[in-house]
Amino acid sequence: MALGHNVTTKNKKPSVELHTKRSLYSLRGIAEVTAVTLVAEIGQFSRFSNPRQLMSYAGLVPKEYSSGSSRWQGSITKTGNSQIRRSIVEVCWSYRHRPSLKGELLKRQEGQDPEAKRIAWKAQHRLHMKYHRISAKGKGGKVAVVAVARELLGFIWAIGCAIEDKQVSVSNVA
């Protein structure tokens, strides 16, 4: 079952997953399908104690070989969840463009949690700069997008954990 508008608890209150999914809309490039994919594949964001664990879960960490004083890093491991990895990499192509709030993104951000919007705006600036910094070094667009995807997962983790914490505190008060 998709995480649509029918997901509720016994008290007819929207579930934590629904709030998390809606909050992910505040990020550039993430709409219904990507948000549902992320929430369904990741589940509870707070099960990862830091964003690096989520990045590893998605297989967006570099291969590494180290022996003595030498250290070598290669391409991404691809040993994680391919659905998350594919969705995130596709989303990251939108961070090539200058940060802005207009059109569909502005509509999706209406009524969103202020913390999620703050994190999303910070992500737009940082990821746009990262893409262009890597591209300026002569790296290909795909390499830059995968690097941006890894960092975007950190912002997604931050939004997911913030919304889960807020929902837990609201349910404890009620």
C-alpha cells in the first residue's frame, strides 16, 4: 500500500510517515513518487544514528583501500539500496540550477513545517554550490551529481529525524 492520504492511526490522525513524506516535498526535485519511495524504503529515519549510516545504507559511500600509510578511494560501493540510490541521483540533477523558490516547489512548500523549509533552503544553496565546484574542477556531470546525492541524503535524514521527533513529542503531549 502506498503512503498516500489514507494512512492513519487508530485515532484517525495522520501517521508519522505521512508527515515525513509531506515534509520531504519541501526539497527541490522531490515530489510524490520520490517521497513515497524514500519513506517506504527507509522506514524510520531515526534508526540511523547519523547521516553517514543512511548514505552507507543507500550505497553512496566511496570504496576504500588502505594499507599502512597509503589510502585509495574509488567509485561508490553500490552495495546498498538501489531504489533509494536511483531516486536520489535522479533528483540531484535539479541542483544544477540556481537556488530559487518558484512554481511547483513554492506550491509544495505551502503549509510545510518551518524547520523542513529551512533545511530545504540550506540544501538548495549548498548542493548547487557543490555541483558547480566539482564541475569546475573538470569532473563530469555524473560524478558531481553522485557527490550531491550523497550530501542530499544528509539533508533528507535531517528533515526525517526532525519531523519524527516533532511527531513523537506531539503524540506524547496528547
